[in-house]
Amino acid sequence: MNFALTFMIVLIVLLLIFSAFFSGSETALTAVSRARILHMRRQGSHRAALVEKLIVTRDKLIGGILLGNNLVNILASSLATSLFLEYFGPSGVVYASLVMTALVVVFAEVLPKTYAIGNPDRMALAVAPLLKVIVAIFAPITLGIQLVVRRTLRLIGAAGKSDDISLSDELRGILALRQKEGDDIKHDRDMLGGLLDLQELEVSAIMVHRTQMNLVQLDAPVQETINMLLNCGNTRLPVWKDEPDNIIGVLHAKDLLKALNEADGDVESIDLRGLCAEPWFVPETTGLRDQLNAFLRRKTHFAIVVDEYGEVQGLITLEDILEEIVGEIADEHDVVIDGVRPLSGGAIKVDGATPIRDLNRAMDWMLPDDQATTVAGLVIHEAQTLPETGQAFTFYGFRFEILKRDRNRITSIRITPVRD
């Protein structure tokens, strides 16, 4: 083997190595975690800072990589063709094409990209210094290429804005993908999803509806009020006078206990009106994030929800909002009401007042909650009528059978997934 042949083979191998470098670099810098790189940069990593700068100038980066990759691939193929022509004559073109295609695909494309997909951060940090120099060298050429590309796209009417994907949607997609791939992150996904939903949801979506509120009548015997506080498990109760919609205060169990102690247990001497705090009324259209901030700012945990006419619709507490993020918060005094009960055959029995969001979280379903808050409300909305007991409807991949109705309220529903 003469020197010229050896030199040609070594040069082709070097060009293939450079091709692998460019291919792997492109994949690594596309798949790299920007969050981790930012964290490493803040910890003082110089290479992480280089990676961050390269990612920011994505057009220059991709242009430089593609230019370098195509340059070395074409040069390697040309040298191989020249070499094979010398030894095999005209048929050497076919041999060179087959051999170079195999070498480029296996060693310069699939192998480096497979490694880069599995180790994007490590590879991005490794190639960043050399890529910075290459991108800088090719910058004038890539700038010219970008100008030609943009003008060509504008000429054919294909120059549009890039898809506007919000950070919220991107985070949800990442978590859904991780869970689909087998990672046990349902709890984390629910927590992050609840946090992101604070921006989109209104108070009316998670409030305790007026039909489920525990109320204290101002003129009722104090002993009756004490019994209600003991049985319902709540520490704060709205107090009404004359009619339930006329909320005149909020009674805290701690204030009542203190009054009982000062009165030496004399229940009849306690003035409930004097123990009540001023009620705080909030519109049902208030965003959950705004309401959370308002709770923290006012240093209170309880608010009465009203509609646009000032009519009481329900109540909301700080704990309700926190539960929307972290899931059900229970203590040793909570009364657990099981609104979802499993049945045979994969079916479940659900209370009509069960919130759709709670059901989705418990069962990992995707029932829509934009038109209704509760399961009963969803059935009524889809059926476009008030169903009778025994009626069944199928929508969104589930069969909803009405088990029980109390006057105009659907109180019990059987839900069965419909198998294709």
C-alpha cells in the first residue's frame, strides 16, 4: 500500500469522524435540557455557559453544523469516488456510493445520534468549545444562507410565525410523555397540573356549592351550633339571619371555645353575633391564583362566593385551593366522604356532586370540565335534559347510568369505561 492510498484512506476516516461529530452535536444541542444547563451555568460551569450561548443563537448553530456536516460528507464521498475509480474503473462510482452510504449512515449518523439522544447534556458540554469556533468561522456563510432562505420562503408565502406553545402546555406534555414511557410520576404530574391550572380556573370551579354548605342560624340555640361544629368537622361556619342567603358573619370554632371557657360553660350567656367575624364576599369569576394571593394578603382562609347579582353560590377556603395543587389534605378530624366507589367489571359508582376534576385525578381520566363542574352537571350538559333514574348515556368513551335521583338532583351514577 503506497503513501498516497494510505493518506486518502486516513483522510476519509478523519472526514467521517468530523461528520459524526457534527451529527451528534446537532442531536445533543437540540435535545439538551435547557433547565439543567441553566442550573449548571449558575453553579459556575464555563462549558454550560457556552452551550447556553449556542442554543440562544439557534439559527447560526444549526446553519454552522449543517454546513460543516455537508461539507465533510461531500468531500469524503468525492475522495472515496476518486479512489474507487482508480482501482475499479467506471464501476467504482457504484462501489463508492454503496460503501460511503453504509459508512456514513452507520458511523456518521446513527451511532453518534444514538449516543447523543441518550447523553445529550454530557455530549453538549463536550462539543461546545469546538462548536463555538466552528460556528464563528462559518458565521458569514450561514448568514448569507439564512438571508437566501428567508427571502425564498417569503417569495412563496411560506414565511410564517413559529408555533406559539406556552410553557404550561410544554410542561404538561413533558409529564404526560414521561408517564406514558412508564415513569411513576402521576402524583407529581397532578401537583404540577394543579399549580398550572390556578392561572386558568375560577373560584366557581372548586368552591363548596351552596347546597353542600354547613350554615349556622343566628337565632338558633347555641348548643345546636356547638353540635353542628362538632359534627361537620369545619372550623369556620357562615352565620345567617332571617334567610340563608343573608350571610351576616363567619363563626370560628376557636372563638366559640374561648367564649365558652370565659362563660364557665354557660351556653345561654354566649352572644353569637358578637363572636362573628365580618364575612368576605368574592365574585365567582375570580381566578384561583388571584384568590390565593388575596387569601395570603388578607391573612384569612375563608370567603363567601357570590354571583353577579350578589346571590350566595358557595364558599371557598385556602385549603380548597391548596388541595387543588397537592391533592386531598386530611387530618385526624376530617370526615372522609368517599364519592367514588369501585364496582365489578371496571365500573365505578359516583356521587352526582363529585367534581369532575377530582374524578379525573383519582381515576387518571380526561373527562372535560369546561362546561360543567360536577359529574351530574356533565351528564345533564351532554344529555341536554334532566335524566330519569335508569337512563344511560355514552359519551367520551364512558357509559353513564343514572342510579338515583332526588327531586331534580342526580345523586348517584354508575360509570363504565366503554371498551372498543
